[in-house]
Amino acid sequence: MDFRAHTRWLHREPFGLEALAMDQKGYRRGSFQSSTSDEDMLEIAGASLDFSMADDDPPLYREMGGFSSYNGGGMNGTSTIMDFLEEPLPGVGTYEDFNTIDWVREKSRDRDRHREITSRSKESTWALIHSVSDAFSGWLLMLLIGLLAGSLAGLIDISAHWMTDLKEGVCLAGFWFNHEHCCWKSNTTFMDRDKCPEWMSWSELILGHGEGAFAYILNYFMYVTWALLFSLLAVLLVKGFAPYACGSGIPEIKTILSGFIIRGYLGKWTLIIKTITLVLAVSSGLSLGKEGPLVHVACCCGNILCHLFTKYRKNEAKRREVLSAAAAAGVSVAFGAPIGGVLFSLEEVSYYFPLKTLWRSFFAALVAAFTLRSINPFGNSRLVLFYVEFHMPWHLLELVPFIILGIFGGLWGAFFIRSNIAWCRRRKTTKLGKYPVLEVFVVTAITAVLAFPNEYTRMSTSELISELFNDCGILDSSKLCEYVNDFNSTKGDDLPDRAAGPGVYTAMWQLALALIMKVFITIFTFGMKVPSGLFIPSMAVGAIAGRLLGVAVEQLAYYHHDWAIFSGWCSQGADCITPGLYAMLRRLKCFLLKCLNCFSVENLQQCGVTRMTVSLVVIMFELTGGLEYIVPLMAAAMTSKWVADAIGREGIYDAHIRLNGYPFLEAKEEFSHKTLAMDVMRPRRNDPPLTVITQDSMTVEDVESIINETTYSGYPVVVSRESQRLVGMYNSLLEHMSIAQIKNARKKQDGIVSTSIIYFTDHSPPLPPSSPSMLKLRSILDLSPFTVTDQTPMEIVVDIFRKLGLRQCLVTHNGKLLGIITKKDVLKHIAQLANQDPDSILFN
């Protein structure tokens, strides 16, 4: 019986990476139609296959693509048998684009390499030095990643700050100075510190004065013009040189860390273009941030630096350990939170995270934060522009508004995720996606036109957050601090609660309008073909809502201090409420809901939502410099989680992974359906039979015919077509690796012809003396493939795929091969049970 078929892990189909490769013709660089095996592998938690062979069979891999040869006599003593190749094949040991890595093979190879180095270290001093350098290379690589990521983050911060101010004016003392640096040496008073003569607006530079309607119109025009110029330059650079430089990058990094191959996504051109266009996109005033893309930038640094070290360059599993540490360094420089970066990498993006990677991630994040601090891009001796400190104690009754902020954060997060995904889906399925440059132009124009009249939307988002976090002092000139002062009640630098003045009410209206604008404009901005992060816009939305609520509670306590809820702890003339604290708390809520990936309590042991909440709270502690507000932070975070849980469990990154059709098996979701392996395996009824190879009865011509007629990368080996007893799995990592092996064997040895028998047994089968030489390929046979029975519950099968990181497993019944289950089959099955179209999820 011919078992030729659609083995799903073997079948390579075109994979749509529309989120990265632009849909219009000009966005396609390289081979975006490369074939792929979508059954990429996830995590492998210490599991390994037994690749042990018979004594006369050498190990499968000693180095990258290295093989040994075996020559022996046949049973009749007349046939010459060639076991394998003495020289490595070109490309063997690498992976094709849009393919999956073999975690089992990569980890096995690394263990073999480590054992060999350890054994040789006892033979000579040079070998001992090599062993020490090999052990130290990981730490050296972390040092280089931290230095490079911190330096690039500092460059991005300085450049973005200067170009943002360039939209409003220029410094006469030096055009390379931003507004703040330009006025450092000015002799102006503290109240007029932003109006130094060295800094001139465009109307002052062109017209000679900055007052009047025409000056306002000119400044308005220059602001919009610069914004359009920056955004258009960004999208054109992305389109022309590095399509992978668009977006946040975190959904793709999660997919890559799960074992998927996307060539060029972490390459040097992507790094260069993303660094440049990130500055341009942020400076344009679009409602996006640089924090998410900084993770992508750091991972690009890690991937490029891996090529300096052989053990990371030649091993994809080891490289992913480095990328996990690089992601931690990216978050560290984005928020000035090294510990929070390590936790974020562990909880949100990584799937294989051994203990040594934890410490190396911590070291990389530490070096990156130290490098950024040494550069001091903001001139305030801090890692971030919106660093704040609060020392006023909070009161128990304030938990009520904290919880209200949490509820609002949950609602906002769920609303944003659904709205943004709906818009991105429309972009992918309509002609809108064919005109990314026009889309960026229109969104930038709308954003700039709406932003300029409002001073809180005109300033950069980081400056806005810093302004909202500010706790008003005596010398503050912001409209948010225009209270009715009673200096007779002032004690030192501490100000009591005061009645709001006209400036505060004006600021409240402007902030309310800014809140509405940012809520809606961010929905359309995130996902465009420019580098775009979601952290800062979500923080801004939260900070605005928090400041509004904080001022409201402050004024309520001032005018009604005799109410029962205030009388116990808020006396007249005392400083009862800190409005900036509410902005900080609200920022945490939106940050949480923006990247929310809430999971059930039952999955707490496997990266549940509590870990994600803890990492965000830790980032807030590092950002604010104190643990005074641990209880309100945690209360608000948990409230946000519960509210979002009630609406939807899918986070924005996972939603984009599903929208783009990436082969990503979520390790944090619980499979609760009662199906069996036989319900999912291939072939199914009406499917062609499974393609197999017999162990000792097929000729070179037969095997070449199978390889040429199918697009699989491996084949089950059985005793015979009649018995279907499973022997092992003949794996091939590259599409034409198998045929290359056979062709190489025919070149290396005379007598290998099309009618030569290929066998996978220890000894050659008995053949007539006149038979041609036989080819032995047992050394490349996986004798211990993962198998399950046809009655195995799919709940167990899914756990096996998740925890062992399998590419596929074979299904048997009493030792007889029935079919195969691949990761693609598992993903499709989960999608069908969730009432989703499986083809639309895996292939767009």
C-alpha cells in the first residue's frame, strides 16, 4: 500500500508575512514567497531525543553539517556499502526562511559540543584556555549587547528630542541643540526659562516677531510640514530598504523566540533602518512610542553580535537564549528598569528561559542601563524623561479611586485591542493596505493638524507624561499648577491643597480633548508601516485620565473636607491628595492593558497573568524610585486584569500574531476539549496515504522520485508497506538536502547507480552477487521519534507539543504507523474548536 501524503509538518506552503512584507509591490525585498514548514517548534524544557546509534554508526552531527562515512562489506562480500559522506554538504545544518528550528537537534548538538570541549580541556593548556574562553564568551556577548543597545538608545533619545523641537523652532547658538539645551546658558529668569533669546520659533526667525495671527499660522504650517516630512521619510526608508523595520516588532520576536525563522528580521539593514526611522516616526508627532521598537533594536544587536561567537552563530537554540537577554536589555533602556526588563522578557516574550539566561539577561540589562545613564540623553541624570518621585503617604480611602482607575484601564485596554485589530484586519483585506505611504501621510496630517492648537498634544508624549506626573511646587509655571495660593499657610516647600485657578480649569479642558484625541488616533496609528510602539501612547492616555481624576479628588477634598470620608485624615490646609500619583497609577493600568495577556488562575504556574502584573509593577517601582505605593499599584493592576479578563483574554501582541498568521502555539492557554489524537492526525479520511520509505527495499531511483514529487522535509521509515511497522524518521532540514546526500554519495563512490538499494538497517539485505553497490543511510535515521497512540487525549498531545517543543509526533496503534500530528495540525485544531477559520489563522 502506497503511503504517500500530506504530512503536515513536512509540507511547505507559502507563508504570508503581510505584517512585515508590504502588500504593495514596492515593499517586497528578497524572497517573501519562500516555502515554509509552518510547524515550527516551541520550547523544549530539558527534553531530548535519543540519537544513539549502533557502535559502527557514527553520530549524526559532530559540527555544523559535519558527517562521517562508513564503509563495509555486504552480506555477500561483493557489494561496497557507503554509509554517508566524509565532507559536509553546503547549507546542511542551516534552515530555510520561514521555517522552524529543530530544538531537539540544536540542544543535542550543543551538549555534544560542550562534552567534547570539556574532555579536551584535560589534554593540554591550550585546550583548557579554549574551554575557559568558551564558558566566558556568553558573558562577553552580554556585555557587548548591553553596550551597543544602551548606546543606540541614547542616540535615539537625543536625536528624537532634537527633531521634535525642530518642528517648533531652531537654536541660534547651534542648530543641533534642542530647546532645553539651547537655553541652559541663558540668563533668563526661572519663570521665562523656555523663552530664552537663543531659541527662536519659525515665525520669529522668518518674520522677526512671534505675535499675531500670521505668526501663529506660520508656526502651524511649519509644524505640520516638518511632521509630514519626517513621517514620509520614515515610511519611504522602510519601504525601500527594510520592510521588516515597521511596527513594534514584539509579536514577531515572540514568534522567532518560539523557534521560527524569519531571515533578515534581525539583520543589520533592519537595525540601521529601524534606528533611523524610529527617530523620524517619534519626531513626527504620531501617537506612537519608541519603547516597543527598542526591544526589536536590542534583539537586532544581539543577533548580529552572535556572529562573533561560533557556538551562538552555529546554534539556533543558543542564539534564542541571547535574544531573550537582548529583549531584557531593550526594556531596560526603554524604561530605565533593568529588573523589570528581565521579568518582562521572562514573562512576555521568552519560551525557553533557563536559569543561566536569567542571570545573563540581568547582566545585559544592567550594562545597557549603565551605558544609557553614562550618556545621560535627557540631561537630568535619569534614564527616562518622565522619572518622578512621590513621598506623600497615601490614605486607605484612596484605594477607591485607584480601583476606579483600574476599571477604566481594563475597559480602555479591551476597547483598544478590539478596535485596533478590527482596523488592521480591514487594512489587510482592502485596498487600504496597498497604499501604506498614503496612509501614513493622511494619519500624520490629521494628527499634526489636531495636535498643534492644544499645547498638551503639541509637545512630545514623553514630555506630556513628565508634565502630568509633576507635583506642583512654588515655582512651577505650568497651567496645571495655577492654583489660588495662600502663602500664609505655606510651610517651607510644602504646599497645602488649594482651590484650582483659571489655568487649572483650562488645562483640564485641554487634557480632556487630548485624551479623546489620543484614544482614537492611536487605534489608527499602531500597525502602520513605520516603527511604532504602544507603550508611550498607552501611558499618555492613562496619565491624562489619572491627572484628571487626581485633580477632581483633590478639589473634592478641598471644598468638602468636612465630609465623613475626608474628615478622618484630611484637615483644612493640609496636603491631602497628590494628583501626579494618580497619573502614575493610571499609566500602569494602560500599560498593563495595552500589552495585556491575561490568563486564568489555573495557569499561574506557567507564565500566568500574575507574573505579567508583577513585572509591570516592578517597572513602576524602578521608574518612580520608591515602594511607598506598592499596595495601590497592585490593587489597580489586579483590578485592570480582572476587568480585562471579563471582556477578553487575548493581548494585543497575541492578537497581532493571530492576525498575521504566525505559527505560534501559545503556551499559556489551557486546552480543555475532549478530543483524541486520531481526530487530528493525518492522513484523514479521503486524504492521500502517508508517504513512507521502507527500510531496505527501495532503490536510489525510488527515493529520488519521492523527494522530487513531494515537498516534504522528512519521511517515516517502516519495515515494509504491508506491515507498516515503524522503524524511525528520516529527517531532512533543507528542502533538497536528501537528494543532495544521495547525489554526493554517488559522486564519492563508484557503483552507486539508480538501481542501488538504500537501506537503514545495521546490516545490508541479502542480494545477488551481481547487484550494484548499496547505500547505507542508517546514521541519519532518527530511531526514537516521538510517538503517541491513536487513543491519546489531545489535551496530553497539546501539552507534549508545548512543553517539549515538538515539530511533529507520529501516531501508532500496536506499533503500526497510522499517521502524523504536526504543530500545524494542533494549531488548526485549536482554531476550529474556537470557532475560527484555521486557514485564515495560519495562512494569510
